[in-house]
Amino acid sequence: MVVFPIDPFLVDSDLTPIEKKIDAFSEGLTDWQAATNETGVKHPPKIPIEANGYEAAFDKMNRQFLVNTWGDGLPVNPPTQARVDWIMKGTDLAPDTVIGKVMPRGGIATAETLAISLAMAGGRPEYLPVLIAATHCVLDPMLEHDKFQATSDSTFPVVIVNGPIAADIRLNSGFGLLGPDPQHPAGASIGRALRLIQQNVGGALPGVGTMSIYGAMRTANVVFAEDEDGLPPGWEPVSTNQSGTPRGENAVTVFVATGASNIVRRGVGKETAEDEANESRYRVAGYLRSPTVHYLDGHARGTPGALLMPRVVAKQLADLGWTKEKIKTFLWENSKIPHEEIVRTGMRQWIETSVDPETVASANDDPWSICSDPSQIILAVAGGAHPTHNFWMQGNAPRVASGSIDLPQDWQALVAEAEEDLGPSGEMCVI
């Protein structure tokens, strides 16, 4: 590690500190050697935690995990061998099956690594197939996780689940899907486990591995299911839109977001249904029509972000003749930014320094589109059955990754076990 002042990052700054350490930079890039010549999985010895009773041992373990930066600031469940073995029932993969290398630390994530993280996050074995699929997507080279892990931005992965597995594991697609929700704990556990992988395997510790100035505000990332039962006729799920996965198959869609906005889209009751629909679409487009450099990473082949729309609104728009494709095209057309605004806000310089030639070529477009094609906008039918809001998750995503979810042979037994442990799934009155 080569340390120098922050000043060289500022405009018109003195670059002398970097010049003075150029030899150290060169040595670090060319002469560094790995501390080991082995590639693969390490099996460190188990850590015994001894105290006067289980409660004291639990507290001692959590203190020790925090001291070693293995936790995330919230209490974690003990990843005992018995608990990890139980979580591993969620896959037919061998424990040492390599899922991938997680940057910037470069740690190797295995199936067992994921099970350990899920155990710490309070998860269950039936959540593991989604976590495995999501981790594969996060590590897709096109998603550039090495960059979003280390950036000064407030980035977090968003995992959208389609297929019958969502109902099997009680993954929320309705009211409160972004959490917290004690009736649908799967999303929080899976997302938190993914965050622990980012930290413990990838080294994304604040101020060390990740330079995120503010953090992502997402200890549990974002994991939710699309409300497929609420899709109007002719509307395809996100997995079909993004990867062509046939409807009814289990799949994850993953992109990187850097913020979120709740958009009030309902009128006050004096409008006609058509006027309200038109005005709300313009209002949503107004949120998207912001000169943010986050659009640049996904401009050519990624996504500008995802719009969440509850089934009530989707049905209203569908009844007025609007398809998913028409809505995306409307938002794309009406979120274009005038060139004058691109120049005034300094966006033009950012566009011209993009690594993508297609994005650079768009610098003089008037108006400038937030992405190359309307299909890049993700539109998910999700959220409680209420007409007031849409939800926009701003992308910082050079690509959108997709993957299928593989289930273990004894899947139905795991689902039945969850029914016994958690009670009947589906809607229920708890008041």
C-alpha cells in the first residue's frame, strides 16, 4: 500500500506527492509477489468460544467478530459446523466448490463460504440457491464488481428474483418488500449474507477496501421478488425482459444501484384516470431527467436503473393500452436532457472521458438520452397493492447480470421443513 495525501484528487492540485512516490508505485505494480503459491480453499482451524453459559458465549463471539472485522455491526448467529452443515442442505454442490474470486481482497468464495455467511446472517438452507445464483451474477466480469466494491460511490447490488422459488422461500414482492418484514425474512438474510461476502471475502471494509464516502445505507443490500401474479396480460417478467428466461423458470437478475427515490405518482382525485396516468408518467420521467454521471457506466449496454411499479398502477396503465415496452419508451423519450444542461453541469466532460466509445460519441447529442435504448430501463411490477407510489433505484451498472437458480434434489423436503418451522406460507392475518 502506497500512502499519499488526498490533495492530488482535487482540481488544480499539486501532483508532487505522487511524483515523489512513483518508484513505490512502480515497485508495487511490478515486483509484488503473492504470499502463497497455492490457489484454492483454506481450512483454518475452528475458533472455540468459551464462557459461562450460552448467552455469555454468544456475546463474547459477537465481540470477537467485531474486533476482527468479521461482523457488520449487527449481532450475527454463530456459524457453527452444525449450522453450516444445515445451510448446505440447500445445494448439491460440494462444500469446496469454487464460486469465484471476490475483489478487491481477492478471497476465494466457495459454496461453504456462502453457507457460512448465510448462517451468520440468520438464513435458512432454502435461501442458499438464490444466494449462490446472486453471487455468480455479482462476480460476472461484465458487472465490474472490483470497481463497485472499491469506489467512493454508495453502490449496492440489487437482486430481483423470478419464478416459483420466490413463493417457496417466502420472498416478498408486495407491501414492504424492501424491508424490514418479519413475515418475509428471506430477502434480508440473503442480502445481508451477500454483504458479508463482499466484506469478509472481498475485503470491502469502509475506508480500507471500499472508499465509499457515505456507505450504501444497505446492510442487507436489496433482494426482492417480482409480483408475477400482478403482471397484466402481455407483460413479461424482468427475467424474460433481461435475459430471455422463459416465464415460470427460477432466475435472478442483478444490477448495481447507487441510490433510490420514492416517487409520488397518484393524483389528488380531481383528474380523469387517463390524465392521472399521463401526469404520473411525466413526473417519473422528471426524476430520471437528472444530469447524473451515474448514467454513464450503463449508457451503452447496462441500465440507468429500475422502476418499481405496484400491480394496481400496472393494471391501470395496461387498461389504458400501455405495455411495458411503451412505458419504457415514454420514460426514455421524456427523460432526455437538453445539451445546454449537459454542458452547464459539466456532464459533457464526464461523457467525453468515458471508456466506452459509444458513450463518448453521444457527448454532442441534443438532447442526451440517459441510455442508448429504452429496453435498458428495468421495469418491475412489485410493491404493495396501493396506487400512490413508484420507486426508482438509480443504476450505476455497466451491465445487467442474469442467472438461473439451481435447486437441490431434496428441495420439497426443505420447503416442507420451512412450513413446520415458520408456519403456513402465503397471506395471513397477524393483527
